Amino acid sequence: MSAKNDNGYMLLFRGNAWQKGLSPEEMQKVANDWMGWFKGLIEKGTAVAGSPLEPEGKIIAGKSGRIVSDGPFAESKEAIGGYFLLKVKTMDEALAIARQCPGLPHGAVVEVRPVAEACPISGAVVPDVEIATATA
């Protein structure tokens, strides 16, 4: 039994090459299955948010934040392609949901992370924010 976490868990969908080698019809089926999976989690109240992310973006780095790198970062194995925010109490529950990801048989990688109650640097408790129910 995993420890309880009242702040929920985040699924991070890593990488962007899971669809390589799939026909357009196979890609569409996986996409439909993925959306059906997400809609089902929303309807159950298990997922409270989620979205794919665009492949392009910017990275800010350096002490002053002056270093800006432009995307897309399509070649990156670490690229995050999307996320779900889950409202479940244990890592075991979050892992069970992650194992249902329709992209896994095609090479998708799902990282499961607990949402922290407090900022690890300041120690300040993260304020509760009401997340609007996603509509897919």
C-alpha cells in the first residue's frame, strides 16, 4: 500500500516518438482511445485537468533568466507531450491509471509524480486552487 497524498498526482507523458511506425489509421485509433480514456477519467472525477502540449516552446535559463532557447524540442527524449492531473489519494491508484495509457504498447512513457503540499524551498504550503472541470 502506498502512502496517502491529498494533493493528487500528475501523469507526465514523456517523449514524442511513440507513434513512429504507425499508419495514419492506427495513430487515429490510439488518439481516439487516449481521448476516451481521458474523458472516462474526467467523468469519474479521477482526472481534474489534462492537455497535450505543443512541441514548440522556450526554455529560460541562467542566473538572470536572460538565456532563452527556442523550440521545437522534438528531438528530445525528455520532451513532455502532455499531462493529466489526477485526484487520487495513493501512488498505487495513480500507477494503476497510468498503466491504462493507450500509448504504452506503442512506446509511450508515463511518469507519475505526487503533487507536493508545500514548496520544498520556502516551505510555504501551496494554496488550494479550484481547478475548473475540464471539458473534452
